[in-house]
Amino acid sequence: MQLGDLSFECALCGIAINEIEGFLIENATESEIVNYLTNNVCSFLSGALQTACNLLTTYVPFIVETYENKWTVSVICVDLGFCEAPFDPHTDPVSLPTYVINLDSAPADRWKQICSNPTYKSNMQYLYNFVQQILPNGGKNIEYIGESLNYFFPTDFGLEIKGCAEAAGIPYGWLSLFNLGYEVSDACTSIVAQTVDGKILHARNLDFWEGMGFTNTLKQMAFIADMQKGGKTLYKATTFAGYVGVLSGMKPNAFSLTIDTRFYPDGIEELFYEIVAAIIEKNASLVSFLSRNVMTYEFDFNAALQNLANGTLIADVYYIMAGVKPGEGVVISRNRLNAADIWMLDTSEGRWFEVETNYDHWEQPPWFDNRIDPANNAMNAFGQKNITLDNMFKVLTTKPVFNIQTTYSILSCPADSYYVSFSRYCPYPCVE
């Protein structure tokens, strides 16, 4: 990946198609979609970006048709000429490096080794500069919002973000907003499974930032954080430089945890208002901050489950957990205030595995984002007698479970204190 590989037009295409996808869920008409893009997206842009945005609106009928043909965001944007085909031939998978984060250090110093690393620093600056150039007035108003948000973060986390931002040479307001990123944009697949001898296995793909370019950059920012206290590993987490929450992690001989976004029926606008309301209330946590607290302070599966099921959040989410005893596998479907559903493994009912993407397991996913059926079919094809982490990785590599937005994969068995993670490169065209 070369810095600057993402054009404004490519990013704009990804954003616009994400909006169109939301409207398709709501059965909006083509004219309603065009009017929304024109009045709520293009009108806020200027110059070449506004020209590109207006051009995109003329392609709405074509984009709707391509969704009916089950094309991906990446293929649509490349076919329209807004993006270049991603990923020259690339090795896949690529093992992520591991760095020790010393929790006994002052919060502002904990991430400085990471955030001053030349590779991570240059990619963080690239993302900051890119977004800054898109927004009016250099995004100063947005930066101010990020500074205000930092005030509401737990003190240690806010200081960690400030220390990282200083080391990376970017404003801490922007890095605070980056830590909100998972609440507003991702699509993932998590799987928990029980072997015939009762071990619980955990696997996940984290898919992030449709539109390709940000995904490419995030791959270069991913690593495994070995979170240590008193010189001993408290837990391990796969994260991005500058992101202090936990999206994927494992506490040795206790439990593992992944997070999948729970998509909102009314799209990102509903999510935005919920986030604002939660911040004003001052008593809600980012989904990844709650999971980090659970990783830090809980020491067994059941205690972690109760905390994740009941902690107040700023956004809906799915928490997926694996423990160390038979039956300790669960998908927690969360509202902001509590659990809407707790779905446990139950081999007595033939449920030896569970797959969660971004939709309630009791509902059928939308036809244009059906990753759950291919994953279920692949798991059933292996069967419980043959399930291993290696075979679960093959499930994660089954398209469209594996797609152009897949940033990294993790494999974990908490009972064995086993945890590995890889960056992923799905060769284009990675058609879903």
C-alpha cells in the first residue's frame, strides 16, 4: 500500500453507495435516493468533489441495478471509474506484529511506542490529512467536537488518546473521533463453535470502511497489543494504531471477545442521534471501551457476559464470546440499555456453532449482504467432528464472508490461551 492510494472520488463513491444501500433497506425510490444525495451530500461539497458527487447521482439507476445483481461496493466503484482496482498481487494472510502495552505506565505514555512508529505515524497522518481536505474549513468544527468528546471519555482512555495524538503529530480531537469509527461503520463476521471434546473456538473477520481505500490504510495500522500489568499478560487485543478500545481480544484461560456492529433499521441518521443522546447523558460507554473494561476487570466467562449484557452503551452492537468450558459460547444482541437477546451454544439442540454478522440472528439478512448463509453452509460442511481453528479459517476465507473490506482475521481458543491475528487481502474482483 502506498500512501495516497485513495482518491477523493473513490472515497466519495464508497460513502454514496453506503447511503444508497441504507435506502434500499428502507425500500426508497430512485428519485428519493437522488434527492437525498443531492441535498444532503453533494450540496455540502465544492469544486471537483461536488462535480464528482453530482455525477454519482446520475448513476443511481445503474447502482441500484448492480445491487440487484449482487455486486460489491468495490466492484461498482471500480466499474464506474471512481476507484482503481485495489491490491496488486499480495500475500494472504499476513501475520500481524505484536507489541507490549505497559498498563503500569502513565496513560499518556502507553501508546507512544506505537504512535511514533514511522509506518503507523505516516498512515495516521494520511487519514487525518485526507479527511481534513474533504471537509469545509479544514474540518475545524469537527475537530472541536472531537476535543469535546474526549472530555467525556474515561480519564485514562482520554489521556491515552492525547498521548498517542501527540506522538503521531495529529490533533487529539481527530483521534478522539477515530475512536468512534466502529460505532458508525463496519461489517463483520464472528463465529463461536464447540468441538466434540468440549473446547470452544472463536474466529472472526473484521470488515471496515467500505470504499476500499480506508480499508487498505487500516491494514497497515493493525497489530496485536499484548496488554501487560506487573510484567504479565492481562489480555491480548487486535487493534489499530490510535484506537484504544477492544474490538477483538482474548484473556488467557478465561474468555475471548469480538464485536460486530448491529445495523440500525433507520440507518446512520438514527445512530447519530443515539450517540449524541448517550454522550449528553454522560453515563454511556463506547462499545469498545466497555469491552476493554471487561477484558481488564473480569476474570471468567459468566462475569464478562453479565457485564457486556447490562452495561449502558452509546450504540447497538453484538458481543460474541467464547469461554473455556463446554457451552460457553454466546452472541449477545445489545440495545443501548440492555441485551435484546442472549443466544448460547446448546449442543443438546444441535447448536454446536453460531455465526453472527450484522443482523439479528432471528431475522433474514438483506439479500445484498448475506454472509451468514455461506458461513453456516461452510460450517455445516465441516461438521462438528472436523471443526478446528484451521477449518474455521477456511470458513472465514469463503467469499463473501471474505470480501474486499476484510481488514483482519482472528483465531482464538481461550482454554489453550491461543490467539493469532492476520491482515487479509481478498484479490480483486472479490465479488460477494
